Amino acid sequence: MKYYDYIVIGAGIIGLTIAYEIKKRYPSKSVAILEKESDVAYHSSGRNSGVLHAGFYYTADSLKAKFTRDGNLAMKKYCEKKKLRINNCGKLVIATNEEELKGLEELKKRAELNGVELLWMNEEEAKKIDPNVKTFRKALYSPSTASVDPVEVCHSLKQDNIESGIKFYFNTVYLKKKKDCIVTNNGEFKYDYLINAGGLYADKIAHDYGFGHKYTIIPFKGIYLKYDKNKTDISTNIYPVPNLKNPFLGVHFTKTVDKSIKIGPTAIPAFWRENYVGLNRFKLNEFLQILYYEAKLFMKNSFNFRNLAFEEIKKYNKSNFIGLSLKMVNSVDKNGFGQFLRPGIRAQLLNKETLELVQDFVLEGDAKTLHVLNAVSPAFTCSIPFSKYVVDEISKLQKGGIDIETA
């Protein structure tokens, strides 16, 4: 049996940053990361947009607001220190009608409360940022929004962890709890403290330890479409006014770290947790459970799920998908788009009692384990300050032994 002071389940961005923060604070302690895949960032951490968000979408009392604002700066500093690529391209949020101007006003208020720079632009000023942008009367500009390569960042963090003495166990699947150890396909691991950063399976693991029983994860598939014609038709990220009642930001133009252009993502309800392509990784029990909750959401139309599902499924139609993006620009060649890029799955926490999507981070734990139940978007941007917060909470739990539930 292998023993470590701290064991982290999951080698996505959250698991990587939490492990590194633990080792930095407690260098004499042994730390291991267990990952069911063959390398880091196999799932959402390596399949996201790469956008470092600024932090103006979220209410001021949310953990996301603080961690996004601070994480934007922290991740930029990390990339500069490690000489990783970064594209400081900014972001325009546009309106298409009078009603959406009210949405821009709300975003501006949130930015001010969160201490985030967000600038009003008239149509002419917006065109100076991106000549191709189309907006109704006004737009908002976020100068601190940037793009990085998420896989590159995660591999850099993997190397940092290895150099600090953290041990990785890849192809190691969590199977079950057994007293103060966990059983995997790669043997048993005993721990003094366990951190569950299992992403799409975080709720399943937490349930074994008596936590998160009022929650389940509902997967949503995000797909991007690359603009192959050139890299110059769009010069900044261009986003629509989002529906702030759900956690999805709508189809938008993303300027990647290499200055390529893509549109997306979708937020299509998936039918099992790793429902990427075809029947790959299909699990009947997951399918039945997720179908049950999605049917309930559809029948009760919680958070307007019925309309969301219909609208998102239409995005499998390439011409419809492209058409949504063209509303935000003056002249982009609709025939200049290539194929759909590799899909990602968002692990979105659902409160089973209220049938509402949880829009903030959720932690539950005790003196022996802590479970990251909801590392909701933009978790990649938030990861560095969020990991410090998590380790603070672990320290309190180990000292006081009082169960916590934060959201």
C-alpha cells in the first residue's frame, strides 16, 4: 500500500494548482496526484477556450467574481514567468437591440462592484478596437481579457509539480473508499488527507464520503468551429450579451493564443459524462441517470431548459451555428469556416432539490477529505487564487474538524 500525506484525485487545472499550493506551503509533506487518464488536462482543462476572463459577469458576492478578477492577473504573471504564450487581445461585448443595452448596463455595474476595468465604447470607438465589430449604439470593452493555450499551461504546471517532489500516478482510476485509503485499479493508496478534484466524476466520489448528496453533475457539450480563411478578419474576442440566469455565455468569436479565430461554444445537453463523439465511453447507468434528470428539467422547464435544449441542438447544424455568429460582425465569409474542433464537456452541478444549475464554486469536506463539487467556468482563469482558498479551507478543517459546505 502506498502512503501520502495528501492525495489529490484529478490532474486537471484545479487538481494541479491545489497540489502545487499544498506542496508550497508544506514542503516536508508528501503529495500525490491520481489521474485516470494517461496525462494531465485530458478533459475540460485541455478542451476549453483558453480565454482568461476579467470577472465582470458575476455578482459581487460570488466566489467566482473575486477569483476571476485575481486569477486573470495571476495566470498572466505565471505565463510571463514561464515564458508561455499569451495573447492580450481584449474583449468586446456587443448589443444587437435596445433590450440588450440593459444587459450591458448590468455588466458595467457588476464590473464596478467587482473592481474590474470595463469601458464604455460607442460604435466608432468599438470599431477602432475591431473594425469588423457590429453593435447597437454601444459596447463594452474589457482590456484585461486575454487568451492562453490551456494544454501548454497544464503541462507547465505538471513539470512544476514534478520538480517540487509531487508524485503522479496516471492511468489510475478511483474505484471506491476503504477506511483511510482509496482503492484503485493501480492498488490501494492510504492518505492523511484526500482532495477530490475529479471534475466530471467529483460528485460520484463525494457521495462515497457522505458529501454532495443533494447534487449531481449534468454534462453539457461545448463545440467550437474554426475560421480557416485567415487570422485577420477578427482582431479581438467578440461576445454577445449573455443570459445571466444561466452559466453559458452564448456563441461568440474567440481570438486564440496563436491569433486564430473560432466561434462557439455550444452548450448542448450531453447524455453521459464523457459524451464526446459517437458512443465512445458510453456508460448505461450514467445515460439512464442523466436522462432522468434532463427529462425532469425538460418537463418542468427549469431555468428555461426546454428552450435551451432546442436552441443548442440546432447548433449541430453548421450553417445555423455560423449564422448566430454573423450577427456580431459586418463581414466574415460564412464559407470560410472549417470543421468542428475537438469537443469539451462542461461538468455543471445541478441541485436535485431545486432543479437549478449551481453557478458558483461548491466545496464540501471534513477533517479527512475535501470535495470540489463545482469548479464551474471560468475555473481555468480562477485556478491559482481558488487553489489558495481551497488549501486555506483544508487547513481550517484539519485544525478544527468542522464539516464545511460553501457555495
